[in-house]
Amino acid sequence: MKAKEFDRKFDEGEDISSYLDLSKAKRPGQEQKRINIDFPVWMIQSLDKEAKRLGVPRQSIIKVWLAERLEKMNL
């Protein structure tokens, strides 16, 4: 398919997903890097309590709270 045809389909709101190879797709700026961080026991207990209340893993709480704080700093 030529780029013009592809663009036309996209512009008209057609489903173009069958024309894409998403197996190697990446989201810029969303790459992950593993880090190690030490927390006091009381902090881990508080994180676990909140994570259990929300039904999510501890790591999710940490990521969301850090993201919220970083967004505030960039305003």
C-alpha cells in the first residue's frame, strides 16, 4: 500500500491496525530501567496497606505517587 492510500484510510477513520507491524513498536520516553531503592520498614508497611486497600501492587502505588509529584514540579 502506498503512503497516500494509508494516510487516506487513517484520515477517514478507517481501522489501519492490520497494516501495522506492532511487534517492534515502542513508546518514546516510556522505556523502563530497573533501580533499587531502600525504604524504612514503616514506609513499606504504609505502602502495602494502601496497595491492599486499592487492590494494586506496591510498585503501582510508588509509580503513581512519584509521577504525580514530578508532574507538579514541572508546572
